[in-house]
Amino acid sequence: MKKTSLNIVGDFSLSIDYKIKNIDNSIKNIFSKNSYNIVNLENPLTDLCKKNRLEKSGPHLKGNINSSIDILNYLNISHCTIASNHIKDYGNKGVEDTINNLNNNKIQYIGAGKNITEAAQAKRLYLDSKKISILNYAENEWSSATENSFGSNPYEIVDICSSVKQEKNNSDFIIVIIHGGNEFYNLPSPKIQKDFRFIIDQGADLIISHHSHCISGYEIYKGKEIYYGLG
């Protein structure tokens, strides 16, 4: 019997019109072998213009909707993590547009929503006979949801650990996916390592992080894997 498999990759941001024919078959083959493929959608998918940008420092990202959706579908992406420091670059409407574009194309999402309650919801799926819970968070960099506004599920260590313990009652295996860390640095900070190990102590089975834009190492802590940066 064929086993199910789960593929989790890092940041995906496509602002240009990009043709599927440019994707090498070796990439397609990696994604075609899995029951679930999860990618971090780094930017909102919206047609909003500059006047709708959130006031913040740093770049504002916006994805090419048609090319992004075409490639996500071509690579058989089943889920997008959308908790990131850029998901709210075009405000509440930008997040709403992103969710609608994913829903309309039958791509599930994790880590953001119309309010903090929706953003914090776990995604549950099955791998063989195991129920898997996936939680997604982003460091609090302009993008966090509130009780009354769209945005990311914020990185708050107490809330993360509470959710992990709650999901222990619902699932056999818990994956925590976090968007955070220091960009272009290939090691985790002492605080991040301490936090991630503590999340494992509370019951998480696997932690995966992205945002650093470089591979940032991994470790096995108490028999559980922690990936500090997927690149």
C-alpha cells in the first residue's frame, strides 16, 4: 500500500508574470510524489494599488495573482501557510483578497484570517492512520490579526504553547510552522532556540521555520526535529 507523504517548503513570492514552462521537470517531480504539499505564500494576492498599502517600513510585496495560482496548482500545492510579515502589506482587504483567491482555487490556507480567532485555527489532516494538526504563526511585524481585523496568527509563546496542548487532545502529531527569525543569517538566535525547544517540551512533534531567506540549520531535540530556516 502506498504511504502518504507531506512536503513542506519555504517562502514563495511571485510578483511577475511567470510561465509554467520555465519550471524544470525535476521540481515538478518532487511535488507530484506527495499527498500534501505545503508552501509559505509570502505575499498577498490582490489587485490593490499603492494607495492601499499599509504604512510600514521595508518593502511591500504583492503577488501576480494569475501566475501565482497557476504555479501553486501546477505544483499540486494543497495548503498555503499565510502567516508572515508581508501578508498585510495591503491592509485588511489585501488579506481578504488572498483568502478569497485561495478559496476560489480550492487551495487551503493556515495562519491568517478575518480576526485573531480565525487566524489561530489549526488545520487538521490525515497521514495514513494518523491525525496531524498544523499550527502557523508569524512574528509580530505589522501583520498580526486582532479581534476586529484581518492578519496573521501572532507569535506569542504562551498562546503557542496553549494551542499545542489543546491540539494534543485532537491529534496524534503536531507540526508548528513559524515565520520568523533574522534574515540572511544561517543560525537561530539563542532566544529562538530556547523558544522552539520549549514548544517541543509542551508537546509539539516538529517545528519548521522560514523567513531567514537562507538555510539556518536544524537539530534533533529530545527526539523531535526542529528546522530553523528552510531557505
